[in-house]
Amino acid sequence: MNIRLVGLGAAALLWQSFGVSAHALHTLYAFSGGSDGGAPLSLVQDSQGNLFGTTAAGGANGHGTVFKLTPSGTETVIYSFPAGRGGPIGNIAMDSHGNILGVTYDGGDHGYGSVFLVAQDGFERDIIDFDGSSDSGSPRGGVIVDSHDNIYGTTTVGSEDMGTLFEISPGPNGFKQLHVFQGGDGGASPEGALVRDGSGNLYGTTHLGGINQSGIVFELTASGQFKTLHEFDNGDGEAANGLIMDGAGNLFGTTIQGGAGGYGTVFEMKAARTFHLLYSFTGHADGLYPLCTLAMTPVGGVFGTTTQGGAGAAGTLFRVSLIGVLKTVHAFQRSDGSSPAGNLVVDQSHNLYGMTDSGGPANAGTVFQIEE
């Protein structure tokens, strides 16, 4: 089974109808939880349409994998994480050579996690093993990569034990700590994926700090100036996930909790850096507890997932318009996936791909697709 949406006309029709879409869910791949992996975490796509991803479970050693998934749904495990190494977490990225980059929260040489590189032939190396002190440690949000293969990410441990923001440039001695979080209105514990604009400014979120310890949205300029753009107050969200940016410089994200019902929110930071709450989840048919990085397609609005709720009580795939109207694209039924989370990917043909953490025939998660 798969989520298929044919043509912009069909997408517009789906947008007009509240509740579950009439389009069938297309499962591109269902994990077994064994050697092929289980509980997928993150996806990226190459120019040939192949998807690459990580799983938190399964593989040869039971500690997760890096896998390749062809457009026809054939899965190949590229790398299995060894026991005691620490498994992958957060969003992955692809560099200009097609290598997969990501992080582990723990493990590595010092037990504080690592930034890893996995080539498509299965070669793996740690770019850095965090030591928990001088270079911080315990990253959760994953990494992003710029056009020069510079890597950017965050850690949750640092000299102030509130997290750091780092850059790794190609070549030896490329690690640089860009910012140490201080708590308070400066935020603490960054756990979502970063986004970088064309001028080299970085944007992200923290889970803690700010008003009511509900987290913040921040900017680190290319010149190194840190700015708090918004402090969540729980009423507009709490514990934000990763951000995306549109062509006009507007930022969009979700929070896991908070909002009018306490079940999470979808928000926008406009290019003028004014905050706009787009939607508060009610915990009913619209779902609850989004743990996702959003995606945009030319249809308009933003797509995302909730980990629970919906008609099947297994989470939803939703779309929120820029005026804050939510439509449920699909309600998961466990048999076709459960607890969708992580990032969504949009390809050059505007097809949308995502993951469920569990559910499917083996209850080990799925990769799904919507075709536009």
C-alpha cells in the first residue's frame, strides 16, 4: 500500500475536503525489523530519485542501519551500526560526493556521540567523536551540509551543559564551536534540525529556555551574532522540532507540545521575523504530538505528521494552509504504518515521502509516498 495523489487537481480536491483523503496509502517499503532495519528516522534523496535513510533498530547488529531505497521500492542496507557504537538519531544529510552524514547521540570513542560519514559503498568513519567537554556532545538534531560540504549541527551538552552549535569544515582540524547556549532567553537543549539561508545565517530551535522553559527560535548570523527570534510561552507551543525555509525567507516548524490543547502546534516565523501561530492541534481527528520537520510543495501550505491520534489512532499526515486551516491527508491505521515522525522529502516532481516509526506488516515501520 502507498499514499498516491495524482496531479495538482487531485491535490486541490483533497484540500477542499476535511478529514481523511480518498487517496490510498502507498507504502514504498515496509521494514521487517531484522537485517533490513526497523524504526526509520530520516530520509534524503539523490538526483536519481533514490532515497537514503537511517533506522534506529535492526541491521546486522540490532543497532540501526543506513539504507538505500530505489524508486521502485528495493531496499539495500549500506551499513549496520555495531554494538556499543551508538545508533543514529536526528536528520541526515548528503554531501556533494553522495556520502551520508549524520549523528549518534552516544557511543563513539568517549561515549558522547559522533558525527559520522557513510559512503554508498559502505565505508564508514567518524568525522568527530565528541568528548563531552571541549567539543561538547550528545547531539540529537542531526546535521545539514552547505554547497562547500561544510557540516552544521547542534549538541545538547556543552561547557554550560545547555548545548552548542558547531561547524565542521572539510579537511583536518575543521571542527569549530560557533555558539554555546546559555539558558534563559538564550535557550537550551537544541534538538531540532537547523536550516541555513543563502547568506550563511543559521536558524534553529531549542527545547528549553525562554518563557516557561518552553524553548526558543534562534538565528546565528554569518558573522556569529546570536539572536533570539521568539520565546515560546507554552500557549503558542513547547519543545519545537526542526525548521524549514521557503523561497521568501519565511520559517516554518512544529512543536511537540503546547498550544491551545497542549497537543502541539504549527507555526511560521515570517521573513520580518514576526511569529505567527498557524494551528494548535486538538488531540482528536487532527492528531496530536507532531514530531516532524515539515515540507512544502507548489500546491501551497506545509505538510507534516502527528505521531498519535487521527481516525486510526496511529497518527496522521496533514496539510496546513498559510491561513491556518488544517486538512488531514491521511489517517494511519497501523497496518499501513503508525507513529509517523522525522522529516518529509519532496522530489523534483513534487512527490512527497515520509516514514512511520512502527506499524506495517512487521510493526517495524514504513516508508510511504504521495505522488502529485
